[in-house]
Amino acid sequence: MIESLTGFVVVGVAILVGWIIGRIDLLGEHARPVLSRLTFFVLSPFLLFVVLANADVHTLFSALLPVSAIAALTVIAAYALIAKLAWRRPVGEVVIGALSAGQVNSNNIGIPLSLYLLGSAAYPAPVILMQLLLFTPISMTILEAVTSGSSSLRRAVLRTLTNPLVIGSVLGTLVSVIGLDLPPIVMQPAQLIANACVPVLLISYGISLHGQRVLAPSGRRRDITLATLLKLFAMPLVAWAVAVYVFHLAPHDVLIVVVLAALPTAQNVFNYSQRYGVGETISRDTIFLTTIACVPILLLATFLLG
């Protein structure tokens, strides 16, 4: 039980350090935008390249991939339909809210929890691949279009293709698929920079929490609540049903997809909302709520299915 909580403790301490930094104003008023740009343009691309380059290609394209994709797309579509058709939210907020409901923290929480709960750190690799090669290009294209004021599809697609997150993901996947064994002189510097991504991202998130109230009256309470419920309950249930009744996976594989689906919302979504200046309250509060509330859900899923 204690080992299962280790990943959450690691993440919680880093966020707490960021909150303290924000409270004492150690880095000044420009800390949040500077750390956000550093993470988005430099650290995250290196991390994604290293993780995907080192992933087993058979794990990347296993049956875990379509099950995780169906579960994620189901809750993303459910959120988007409600937020856009019923609540008439702007497109940018719908994108951030949908990602908050369906994009899981498969890296800095998923990898350590996969190791402690499932016995291997390789299981989140298909989810990382799906999110960065499918969700990121599509969401970045939409966000670029709605925030830049440009209606040119060609320009939006071009900016997405030159997005550092997409570039890092594509290059890492190519290395894995080709089976290219990069020399240490290439991988070790990339690994060094990649190792800085998770702590900087979590500290940046912690800084953003200072002076903020979760589910504040001025925030998007309905949006946050909907994204949180979809993420915590609907997505694991869909993953379980699809794995059992559609793909007929083995019990251990069912456990894997349910645990991956029950992971909290990815901190990357907050990074995107900061980068494009849209839906920051939705992403921030959903990450906070799902990170706390997913602990009993993950432990229960492991107990029932493991």
C-alpha cells in the first residue's frame, strides 16, 4: 500500500514546493509565464522524445492502445457535446475542458504508478503515444486557430506541425519504430534535459495554486465538475467495459487499461491553457481535484481487478 502511494507523494511534494515559492514570491511576478514557456518549448519535447524513443514498439501498438483511445474519445466527446451545445462555451474552453476530462497524466504520475501498481513502467507508453500523436496535433490546431484569430487552416496546420511537442513525439516514435540505437552522446544530454521537465512542470503548477480557490464562484464550476466526474468515473468504466466485452482482454490487461484510464488529468493540459490563455481555471481545478480523488479509485481498481 505504501509503495502504491509513492508516486502521489513525489508529485505532491513538488507541487507543495511550487506553492511555497509562489507564497513567498521567490521568483517574482514573471515566474509563471517563464516556467510555462520553458516547459512547453524545451523540456516537454525532450521528455517525450526520450520516453517514446525508449519504449518497446510492441507495447506501443498493443491492444492497450485502441481500448485507451476509445475510453478517452468517449469522455472527450461527451464533455464537448455538453459544453458546446448545452452551455454554449467558447471553442477554446471546450477544447481545454475536453482534454481535462480525457487526457491522463500518463507520464509523471502514470509511469511511477504503473511501476508500483502493475509491475512495469512501460504500460503508459501507448497512452503517451496516443495523446501526443493524436490529441495534441488536433487540439493544438484548434487552439492556434481560435487564439491567433487566423482562419487559415493551412497556417494552423503548419504551426501545429512545427509545435515542439509534436516534433519531439514524432522523432521519439520514429526512433522506436525503426529500432535505432542512438549513442550515449545523443541520448544522455537529451535525458538530462528531459529529467528537468516533470519537477519544473509540477513546481509551475504549484505556483499557480497560490492565491487561488478551487471551484471559486467566479470560475467554471459546472465545467470543472463535469470534467472531474468524467475523468474519475466514466473513463475507467468505459475502459473496463470495452476491454472486457469488446476486446476480451486477459484479466491483467483489463487491470492495466482501467488503471491508466483512472489516472488524474495531465498537467500538460494546464500548460496548454497557460500557453494559449484560455480555460486556465478549468484545467487547474480539474487537475487538482482528480489528482487527489483518484487515489482511492486507483487503489480500489487494483484491489478488485488485481
